[in-house]
Amino acid sequence: MNLYLILSVLFTVATFAGLWGIFTKAGEAGWKILVPFYNLYIWLQIVRKPLWWFIFLLIPFINVFVILLLIVELLKCFKKYGLGEQAVGVLFPFIYLPYLAFTPAEKFYTPGSVPAFRKTAVREWVDAIIFAVIAASIIRIFFFEAYTIPTSSMEKTLLVGDYLVVSKVSYGPRVPNTPLSFPFVHHTLPLSETAKSYLEWIKLPYYRFPGFATIKNMDVVVFNYPDGDTLSTKYQSNISYHQMVRKLGRDVIWNDPQNYGEIISRPVDKRENFIKRCIGIAGDSIRIADRKVFINGQLEKNPGKRQWKYIVRTDGNPINTMNLEKLGITEPPQTDNNGNYELTLSDEAIAGLKQFSNIKSIDPEILPKGLWDPDIFPFDSAYRWNVDNFGPIWVPKAGVTIKINLSNIMLYKRAIGVFEGNDLKIRDGKIYINGKESDTYTFKMNYYWMMGDNRHNSQDSRYWGFVPEDHVVGKASLVWLSLDPNKSLFDGKIRWIKLMHLVK
């Protein structure tokens, strides 16, 4: 049985046992804590809170904070007014509530039967701040979080300057690998470029609570950068450490801190957050032919607002930059002396350009099949792939056993050795996993194939391979604000049309 499941059951049983004892001390029958909804009604009666609180106990997300408040009110009934005591009760109710319930020296006092505890103004502020931090942290870790789009890899679906709400309950929230961390920041402390915002004294294994859905093809997903396990403090995740090692060699990177900084590692939950569209789910076969993506042999459907690079030829007259802006062409054009442009275009932009009288032709830039790009996964000349012609490749699925050999091991080497924690070595033309010669492997996790909608300007699975399920953060759900970084407040900075826009 899963360790987290065992612990969850034990913690739940201990918490309810403590509440049973506290109900008894309060003069109520202990069994009432086991009756759904009725137990909340009795709880409100015990702590003398108005019954309209019951409404908030029925509202998802809000009810979590109301329960925390009710625990604090129970602690006050035992004259536990100290900030530390209340913090322990909220964070560890499965320990503190049974202690109060079954320790004879701990007496229950009906609210109003003892003089009210008067807090100083400072204590009031401290309590409010601590509760706000705890509440916001719980929301951020387990329910939803705000993100900002920093790059154009998802244009035109998501634009630079879009502010997102990412749902963590959609696929199920993860237990943090590093629970001891500075609140509201990701991996680096404020006012620092290198200081870690987390402690690794406690490292928890991967566990995901049940969610409302599973990842589906074409979902827009936020995940931790799979290539971000190791990085240089100078380049962070802007340039892949593994890519630098492939080009320059490990010794060059490690022995030149002036140019590459310190080489560090990060736990999964502290790796950089990326956002892409899930093209392939576990068990799918992906192939790209002349930039067209095929999933299990079928052309991708509903893939968002994609765009690619095109060569646009004119009659020699330049294209007005204001017209490019009107067509939503935001990436800087590349031009030559003959009036030709390299533009990143969506289908809508192409249709608009064709209306201009100075446009002679618009031709797609497609790398030919067989032209090998060494920066493309799996970085092996045996797989002569590029961004426009790639695969086929099978996306690993948990529980599925595949044959492994020297011909395909490069596709799954990182998944087997790094993501699933095995010791994988290749010696004398043979594959060894955890010291044993192997010709098969059974995957422990599901994996996903992620690609940006801006297909020629996206560092995605074509460059670093599969995304393991333990790297998945959540589903991009809503654009609540969109600001154009190139405009002023009074010159159309707010993109009103994108406000409260569902991500599709």
C-alpha cells in the first residue's frame, strides 16, 4: 500500500479520535463527529459560532480555512491562546487534538465561561499575518496558483504578459518534495540571484492526490522543466546545462565558474515552471512530418492557435510595421536587402498579409526530412530528426513493459535512469539496469509529450524529451489579466479582450 495512503488514513483516524474525545469533554456524544454535516453543526454549537458559518463549510476551498478557524476556536476552549500552540494545533491536528482530548489535566471550558483573552494590537496583527500566510500557502500548494507568461512559446494562445490561474486540483495537487521553504517564492530568495528559498532537510517522495480529471491531448499544462535537474547559476534554465555539456564537455562547464557559475541541482518541485500544450499522453505514438503532428497516426485535432516561420516575399516595397501589429504579428521580423521577410505567422495573419498588394508569396520554412539537428532529442545521429520532421516516438506509460536494446535505449535512457531512479549503464554492447543485464523495462510513471503553439520558437519535448507525471504542476485554466509589455498604460497596455479568458 502507498506510504502516503497509510499516513493519510492514520492522520485522519487520529484527528477524528481527538475530535471524538473533545466532543465528549464538551458534553456531546463522541459518535456525532462521525456523522457528515451533522458533525459540523455540533462543532459550531460547541465553539458558540453562528450557524451561518455552516454555509461556508459547504463551499469548496473556503471550507478548508473555516475548518482551520474552528480548530483554533477549539484550542481556545482549552485556554490555548499562545501563537505557537495554535500554530501546532492547525498544522498537526492529528497530534495536538488527541493530546487535548485524552490528557486528564487538559480541561474544556465553554466559550463565555472564562474571561475573554485580550490580545495586544501587535498580537492581532501577527495573528492576522500568520493566518494569511498559512491560508495563502495552502491555496498555492494544493488548489490554484497565479503564473505569468514570460516568453512567446505559446503564442497566439497565450501572450507574453498574460497572467494565468493554474488549477492544481484539475489533475490532483502534489505533495511538495521540499515542504520547508520561504512562502510565495519559487526557488530563489527575494533580493538574491542564487540563495535557495528552500531547505532540503526534509525530502518527501512523489505523491499526487486524486484530481477532477486526467491530462488529455491538447490540454495546456504547467510543469517543472525536465531538463532543470542540474543547471548553472549563471544561465539558470535559459540554457540547458545538459545541452552545454553535450556541446562543450562536462569538464569545461564544471571548471570555469567565471563563465558558467556554480553547478547546482534542484528537486522536482523547485525546477523552473514551463507551460506547453500536451500533444501526446502516455501510450501515444507521436510523429512530425513536414511540421504536421500525427498522434497515433491521426493528424492532431483542436491544437490551439499555432504559428510557424514563413518567408514572405514582397515586390520591394516594405511592409508597414503598424500593419504587422494590426495582424497580431508580435515577433520582430527578419529582413534582407531584397525585400524578403522571415515572419512568424498564424493562419489568420497569413490571410491578412495576402490582402496587401506588395506581397508576392508566403512560403513555409520547413527543415527537410533527414536533416539532423544535434540539439533535438535524443541527440543521437542514429535519429536524424529536426523540429519539422521528428519521430515516430512512443510516449511511456506506467505499467507497460517494452523491449530495450542499443537501437532504442537513447529514447528512454533518461526516463529509466534519471526520472525513475535506476542505475542504467551500457557496457560491452549490453544494457544493465541496477547491475542486472536487461532487455526489457516496465515503466513506473506516465509521461507526456509537450509542445508550444509557437512551433518554431518553443523549447519543448522536441528538445528535451518526455515530461514525467511527477513534474506536472497543474492545468492552465484562466487568463485573469493581460498586459502588453511593449505599451504604456494609456496606450493599450491592458488587453481587455483577454481578461477572464478561458485557456483552450
